[in-house]
Amino acid sequence: MVTLGIIGVVSAITVPTLMQNYQRKSYVTQLHKVYNEFQQAALQYQTDRNAVNLKEAGFATQDAAANFVKTYFKVVQDCGHDVSPCFPVSVYKKLDGTTYPFSGPQDNINTFVLASGASVAVDSVSNDNSFIVLSMMVDVNGKQGPNVVGRDFFGMYLYQNGVIDDYSVLDGDPSGSNSQTEVVPAPLDKETREDNFQRACNSSRPTWGHGCFGKILNDNWEMTY
């Protein structure tokens, strides 16, 4: 009986941790799949247009961003400029329990559900001073939970050199808001990604869903937070 009691106590301690680790690995696996799909599609997009970079290839308008998804991905649902019903909720949680509103319709985004089950929102970045050509909000498991920024919801950014990375702020607002005066090209260095994580992902400050993806890149595709 004593032995069974000890086994029961150990199981009660270890099983929740094992489940959490399994869930984290599952989210990262799904994120990696979406990442690879976008990376391959971007390369094909640039190759098809015989362009030296993605900005030259034509990522200049929101229509181009929407057509990119519809051409290079298997789309099972196209919600246009509406967030719902392609995304499961209009308000996500952040890691600290605060809320992240994500509602629509919004003219500057197009939302889709892919054959993989991921929900994606794309936004063409037309700012001439930006190295970023496309921002992507991704819920890696679509209708399933937990609907938390940094668990199954991430912001990823496609740069004109074809690299997908986190959002880069070289001289942003130190209070953590979304304002920026300059961005740096990808790949980002580890310090920039870590700063994004602490300032945007691991906080209640307003974000574009960014800061979490870079931390996973820093930690070799592991969700260590």
C-alpha cells in the first residue's frame, strides 16, 4: 500500500508536467509546419516572377497578399476581411492572462483557413522604409484551444529577402507600444528576439502577436517559456 501511495503521489506530480510538455511540442510542431509552408511559398512566388527580392516580386498591395495565399496554399475557407469565422475567437489571451483583441472586419487584412487546419491573417506591409513585406497572424490549430498568444497564436513576418522571422524594432517605443522609427532586416540577432519576447510576448503590453515566435527560434524550435 505504501508503494502504491508513493506511485500515486509521483504520478500526480509528473503527469501534468508531461502533458504540458507534450502540448508545447504539439504547438511548436504545428507552428513549424505553417512556417515551412510560408517559406516554400515565398520562394516559389519570387522564382515565378524572376525577381531579386519579394518587394520587387510584387508584395505591394493587400490584394497581392491575399492572392499569394489563394495561389500557393490549399485554402478551405476564405473569410475576406473578416476575422470570424476563420479565427475561432475575437479575443485571445496572453501568457499573463490579459486579453489580446483580434476582431474585424479589417480592410488591411485577409483571413483564411488552410488545409492544415491553421487559421491565418495576412497583411501586406507597403511602407517603403520597412524590410518587412508581409505580416502573418497564425492560429496554428484553428478552432482548437487554448487560443493564447505564444501557445497556439503567433505573429510571423516575411522580409523582402525571403526570411521569416519575428518583428524587428531597432528604435521603437521603450514603453512597448507598436510605434517604430526604423526596422532591421532578418534574420534578427538573439538579443533583438529576446527583447521582443520580454517586451511584447511575456507582458500585457499591446502587440501585434509578436515576440513569441522569435523566442522559439532562439531556443531551437522549443517552447521553453
